[in-house]
Amino acid sequence: MAERDISGITVDEVASLGADRLARMVLDHAWRDAALARQVELALAAQTAPDAAVERLRLAITDLRRDREFIDYRESRSFADGIDSLRATIMDTVVRDSPAAAASLLEDLIRLDEVVFERCDDSDGSVATVLAGAVEDWGRAWALVPERDVAALAQKVLALHLGNQYGVRDDMIAAAKDALGEGGLTALDLDLRQHLSAAAPGEANEPALDPKRTLLRALRDVADARGDVDAFIEGHVLAGTDRRFVEEIAERLISAGRPQEAISWLDKAWLDKASAPHAGRQDKIDTLRIDALMRLDRVADAQEVRWSAFTRTLSHDRFESYLAHATAEARDAAHAKAISVARAHRDVLSALGVLHRIDKAEAAAFVEARHADLSGGVYFVLRPAAEVLASDFPLAAVLLYRRMVDAVVESGQSKYYSYAAGDFVASDRAAAQVTDWRGHQDQATYRAELKSRHSRKRAFWSRVTEAEKRR
């Protein structure tokens, strides 16, 4: 588990308070915090009687396992904190002197997932997060056990992985990687293959419970832990998921110095219509393809992918990347082509998003011509564009600010009135710089009509008054 940040305070700063003062502060708080009180008691017990502390921890975990009281969503975070205090105590007081005992306790803690989720509403995932942290610590503890039997540990890892009903143990193999070492990972790989050859498929309507799927996932996790990309691919081929996971396969091939094979796999993403790339997936595929092509020194081919991605998405990052790898002459041509592509693109918001970054004059002309097509609710595109255009092209900025004001006020979204008021005042400020309205309403007329249509929305006009005072 990550350490909690308390206003940037460091360990050294706290230690400077002195042992006596800190001890009194801990005791004062322990009176109100049962989990802290138990942590202090167990830490003291570990100093004087380590074996007794281990037994007390085991008893506390057993009590949690036996408890049948239902924990609703309001109590789940506190319940998770109680489990986490046990985890922290094990790692703070047991693991150094007895890593095997710590690993055993952490395994008991992990196995709580078999019972706690049946009686706990863990809607925010706090309990699952704590138990997943125990999985990581379990691997760390085992790595500290001297002369451990890695073959026996491999069997333990497999048993825990197969009992992963709630996703808490998803990273079990990765957590145990260092403890297993190459010998243990090899033994685990053999165990998995033996189980796989004997496993019967699960019910078709419950694929998550299919033992073959669970084993195949474990086989891929072992391949990742060993850095064996071929075994990783084999696991996906056996599972029939290779085409749906071409990005993961390509990533590993690129990292292994096999970019040409990565490109061949990326091509397979289009072979199965059922798994044809959606927009987000295609963006990842483009990124991987560019990486692979650049590693092969195929700069021109990578540039084609960058340009194709830009024309499809109007991503400014793609355009900047294209320019970074283009000649000076090609950059000038690309700038003109990008403007043409953006102006003709069906997505007017994406067009504005890129135009205001690459050519303010073109963006202003685009806004004046297409402002009615711009959704005022997409403030994260319109507001930055308005701010960029306000100084040199105030009319375009005014039109954008008005779109955002109208979107909020027309729909009566009172919780956004403060933002709309800010945009209204910003439009006033920009309007003062407009010398030619070119057929658009001047600001006085716009204000009068807005006031006429929405005079009863007093909360909005009150926010406007407040914003004008801060102006």
C-alpha cells in the first residue's frame, strides 16, 4: 500500500518531534482509534514475545474470517482500514525476524477474500485494494525466506491463483516473481501445463469460471514474469484470444527487439470483424506501429501512419509528432494541409481544437462561419480556444463565450451558473475590443435579449453581478 501523504510532512520531520512526544501523541490518538491501539499492542508484543505476537495476529485474522456481521458501504472503508492495519503490522513487526511467519499470516489475510465479500458491500473497492496490497507483501515476504523450496512455493502460488474468485489475486504470479526465481517459475509453468491438459472447460454461460481460462491466464502471467514473449503469445493462441490482444503481444515483441513481428501482429487486428479496432484501440495500434517502424528506421512509413492518424482524429499531438520528423519544406506543406483537413472534417469541435493551436486566424474564421454548429456544453474545447483568440480575434472569442453561456442558461443548469457568469463577463471584456461585428449581434443587444429571455433566473444574474465586481 502506498504511504499516505499528510500535507507533505516527511518522516524525518515527524521524528524530529522526539520519541517521548510522539509516544504521547500516539497513545492519545489510540484511545479513539481501536485499529491504532491494536497496532501499538502488537508492535510492543513483537518486541518482547515475537511468537505471541504472531499468534495474536493470526487470531485477529481468524476472528475476521469467522465474523458474520454484514458491513454496508458506509462501513466498508473503516473495515478495510482494520484489515490494512493488520497487514501493516505484519510487515512492520514480523517480516524482518520471521519472513516465513509473515508470509503465512499474509496468506491468511489474502484468503479472507473467500468470505468477506459475501458479507461486505465493497462498492468503492477499498477492501479489494487492501487485500491486493497483501498479495504484493506476500510476495515480498516469501522473497526474504532463506533456502525456500521454490517448487513447493510454485504449487502454493497455483493454488492461490486458482482460488481467485474476486480478482484480489490477479497479480499473484507477478507478486511472487522474485521469490520463485527462474526455477520456481519453470516449476509453475510445468504445473500449469499439467493442469491445463487435464482441465475440462467450464459452462459456456459462465466463462469467468472456466478453469482453462484461469490456467491460460496464469500461463501468460508466468511468461510475462520470465520475459518470454513466445510463451505469452502461445498462451493467447491456446485461449483463442490472440487477435483481441494484438496490442499486448506487439508491445512485448517491440520490447524484445522484434519490431517486424510486432507489425505483423498489429496487421491481424483487422482480420476478425468481431474484434476490429474501435477508435481508442486504433490509437494504441497506431502508436505501436509508429514505434515499431521507427525502430526499423522506416521513417517515411511511420510518417504515413502519423498523418493518417491525424486526418482521422485531428489529434494535435499526432500533428506535432509528424512535424517533429518532417523536413522544413514538408512542415510548411503539412501546415496548409492540416488546415484544409480540419476545415473539412465532420467533427467541428475537434477541428476547432486543432485549429486554434496551429493557426489562430484560421480558427477565428472557422468560428465565425461555424459557431452555430459548436456545442456550448463542450467547454473544455471552447473555453481554451476563446482564451487563445481573445486578444487578436475578439469577435471569435465573444461568439465562443456566448455559446457556453447559452448552453448553461437555456438548460437551467444552476450548478454551472458561476462558470456561465464567468464566461459572460469574459465575453463582455472581449466585446470591448470588437470594432466590426460583421453581422453578428453586438454585446449590448445580446445582453438585452439574454436578460429578456431569462430574467427569472435570478441566481444566474446574481453570479454575473458577483463576477463583474471581481473583474
